[in-house]
Amino acid sequence: MNKTLGVFAFAVLVAAAVPCQPAETVEATLQGQKVEGYPFTDVHRQMHLLGRDGRLWELDPDQAASLKSVSSPFRPDSLSEFRAALLRELGNDYEVSATGHYVIAHPRGQRDRWAERFEDLYRSFVRYFSVRGLTPGNPLFPMVGVVCRNRGDFARHATMQGGVPGSVLGYYDIDSNRLNIYDMGGGSNPANWRKNAAVLIHEATHQTAFNTGVHSRFSRPPVWLAEGLAMLFEAPGVYDSHAYPQSSDRVNRDRLRVFRQSLAPRHRPEILASMIASDAMFQSNPGAAYAEAWALTFFLVETQPQKYVQYLRRTASHGAYETLTPAERTAEFAGIFGADWRMLEAQFLRFMADVK
């Protein structure tokens, strides 16, 4: 039971492929509830459990010692089990709709408004990477989306799930593997629906990337890489390239404006090097960090797409809960894109100056 997964075997599970052989299933009591799942140890020898509902649990030594083997092999919950659990949690004001890859809880009578939007975003994500030489894997679990009726329901639900900052409009939680947003009243207000759509696109990109092996839920990518990709997909030419085929449609206008106003005039090679090595900029100056992350991502996917895909593969291949040092992060990036920060910055700024 106390096994360490190799990088390849673990990647198979993470990328949602069927395991090569039946995986052991155990039972534990966690936070007052019985949980069945797949046990594994990380690179630090800490025990974790991947639940049948896709939730990740970290076990303390006492919990790990009390695990009981279950005779049946590991398998995800069925759609009916996901549906029943969501309805018990959310109550009679909600209904649950299933699509090809999602289980969506939403206010009653709003299936047409929400369910297929999630599925459309999934298809556009797979298509975007497939034509660039990276075929995303099939999710192992149905991806859960919760659309709360209003801000109040959203705040209460977030508190039950462990809490999020009060100002957010939606979020994807890696541990629970759920996407949570709320209805801003888009049915009567087009501006509110556009805001809903932007949040949904961003968070659905996170969820899809972490469920298809583009990112790893078990060894988190650099923040700039995850956020840059999510902001990339906010542009209509990325999430809906058939309807928006022009190169200018792939530009995230809001992030471009911030980059040009706040970063480009005083940019230095050290800014790039710092973002590659550490996530600190997202704490010290989040507005600038997000703009820089989008701009760097846009530059790399537009000018060096094969290397960008190679970098995604590399960052998703680490051992379970492996944390790289700043020097290791820098070396990983430099091994693919080079270590001449002045030249990289010059190319980067020249490209961004020409973006229309």
C-alpha cells in the first residue's frame, strides 16, 4: 500500500488515461467522512489520497496508519454518484446537468445557459493544443462546475469548501478539482454576461489544463505559466478561433494595455528572470505580474510554439509534489528557451511593440 509512483506511472494517472493495471483502493475517515481513493506518496514521503470524486487529500501519519484496503480496484465515481453528491450539497434550488466531460450544478431551469458553454470551451482547448503538437489526455474524472445563483450563495459555498478571497468572481480549486462561479445576472444585462463569460473562460482553462495533463495537479507549474495560459484563452481568437480568425483577435486587450502602460516603458531583463525563477511578483505586484505573464505567454506561443509545448510537457512531468528551487526553475526554462536574458527581452519587447 505504501508505494511511490514513478513519474511515468503517475503521469498516466494524472493525464486521465486508464491505469495499466488495477490500482489499489483504500478507505479512510477524513474530516468526519469516509473516503475511498488511491494512495500515493510524494517525493517527500508524505502520504496522499486521490479520492474517487477526484479530490486530493493530504494525510497525517495517524490517518495514513489507519487506512484500510478495499477489495475493489480504484475507479472514479459514476456520473450518478457525482450528481447525487452535488444535489445533497446544494439543495433543491439547483439541478445538475451532465455533458461529455462535465457535471454542472446550476440554478434550476438554466441548463441551456451553462452546460454546453463548458463543453464548448473544452473542445476549443483540445483543438488549440492538438494543432500545435500537444494532444491533451482525456480527463479521468468528470470535471465539476458549480454555478451559484448569486454572490451570497457563492460566498457560502466557498466557505464550505475552505474559503477564497472575498473579491474573486470565480475560482478553480486544484484540491477539490472544482470550478466555482456565480450568475451575475447576465440574462438581463449583456455587460454582466460578458463578465461571467470572461471568468468562466479563465477558470475553465485552468480546470481543463489540470485535468488533461497540460498541467499537473500533483506538481504545480509556475504561477506565470498557469495564469498566462488562462489569460491567453480569454481572447476570442483563442477560445473561438473559427468565429474570430484574425491574428488581432488573439490579443488580450486588457492585459496588453496594462503591459504597455505599466511595464514596457521601464522593462528590464531582470523582470523576466525573476518571474521565471519565482512566483514572488504575484504577491508583491499582482497587476503587473498578470500582465507580464500574459505578455510572455503570448510572445512564446506566437513565436516559439514548439518550444512552448516542450516547456509545458517538462513542467508537467515532475514527481508528485516536487518543488523546484529558483535555480532549478531558471535552468528548466533556459534549457528550452536559452539563458541570454538580454536577447530574450529584446526579442520580447520588439514583438510586443508590434502587436496590433
